[in-house]
Amino acid sequence: MYRNLTIKQKQIVWAWAFLAIPVLFYGVIRFYPTGNAFLISFQNWNLLGDRTWAGLENYRELWNDPVFWQVFRNTFAYLLIGTPVSLVISFVIAYHLDKTRFMHGFLRMLYFLPFMTSAVAMAWVWRWFYQPVPIGLFNNLLASVGLSQVAFLNSTTNALPSVLAPAVWAGLGFQVIIFMAGLRAIPVSYYEAARIDGVGWWTQLTQITLPLLRPTLVFIVVFSSIGFLRIFDHVFNMTTNNPGGPLNSTKPLVLMIYDTAFNGFNMGYAAAQTVVLFTILLIVSLLQLWILRSD
């Protein structure tokens, strides 16, 4: 039968033959676990015993769980604070760094270095910064100028911003590099024409730079939002003595899933939380793509 095919048909057959292995691998690695998680969310399972059908019981328990709603608010706090703050800071850095010629490569490397650093190591360093006197760097600086100590990680109001700060700092390098790539892609002739017409820097920024950076902004906003919605490493390592912070004030949804699955051994309930997180990620990403879409 293969001999009777045309050359074009044979090319299609060979193309699908080469694509079959990666497509199969991706399907097994990606879609099977996702589908299995949806199935487990309707079951009771403790990892050792048999699975039993629970229907919507896990979702009803989730709806009536006050800890879940606290964690839900925390997760969106990370998103709504972390994304715009990191976006503004990284753009300001990239905008000015792009105009800097002295030690440009070295400065760009310094900003990118935290992104390459282990999140675990970074979290423990910042945890040391936040310790009380005489250990913590920040409280020692406050004490040296006569100010009172701050309970960075042991306060329900300070804990979440304290955990969010190193997370924002860690992602700045990547966002700065992406912003700089977008800035370099804008033709210089636009700015030259604007200067000839006497257009100021603010008008150039709002009428030339930002509109032409829209694809870059879309990518960074979606990428950053997914990262903050899935925040785990910094929270877990900075609050190991009290996972999730005081009164769960820093616990995100991913940490709740981890705690439910591997400390509570309630895989069905953890899978229901995973489905909720997946739904949130999907809705937020699609909403941002719709809002930031090109005209």
C-alpha cells in the first residue's frame, strides 16, 4: 500500500512517523496525569488503599473549608501585588539599562543572576535577612538607627509582603532581559523622527514604546501571573517552622495541595484543589490574553 502512495503522501506519512514519538510522549506525560487528576478529584484515596468513588464530596468540602478561602485570597494577593510590581520595576530597569553603555553587559548579568540562583538557597538567605536581632540583617539595620524591630515572618500583616519581596526580586532578571529584547526590536527611526518633530520623552514612551511593546507585555504578564499563582518554593522554605505563615497568612494554593497530599495523605481532596488551581490558571491566562490582545 505504501508503494502506491504519491511522493507528497509519502512525505506526510514520514512526517507523522517522526512526530508520533514526541506526540505520544507529550500525551502520556502531560494529558494522562491531567486527566487522572480530574478523576482522582471525584474519589477518596490515601495513596495506599483502594480508590473509592466520592462524587462531588471533595468539592463540597473545599467549598465549606475556611482555610481554602484564606489560601484562595493569599494566592490572588500574590498575583495582584506581585505581577504589577514586578512588571513596573523590570520595565523601568530595562528602559534605563537599554540606554546605558558603560558596563552594560556586566549590569545585565547582575540583574539576571538572581533568576539563575536556586530558589531554595535564595529563600533561606532572605529568611536570614528577616530574623530578629542580632541575627537578621534588616532588623540590625533598623536597630542601628534607633528603630524598633519588625516581625517580618511572624506577623499576619507583614508575612505575605516579606515572602513576596524575594519572589519579585528573583524574577526581575528574566523580565528585564525580555523587556530589553522588545525594546531593541523597536526601529530607531521612530525615535529619530519623533525627536525631529520635537516630541518629548513621555510622548515617545506612551505613543511609541509601550504600544510597540504590547506582544512583550502580553508574554511577561501571562508568564509572571502563572509564576505567582504557582508560588511555592519561597513560601515553603521561608516558613518551614510554621508552614504557610502565622494563621496561614502566606499559604498559597500550591502549598495547600502539597500539605493535603503528602502530609494529610488525602489525594482526592488534593486533586480537587489541583483542579481549582488549573481552572484559575486557565481563566486568568485567557482573560489576560483577551484584555491585552492586539487591536
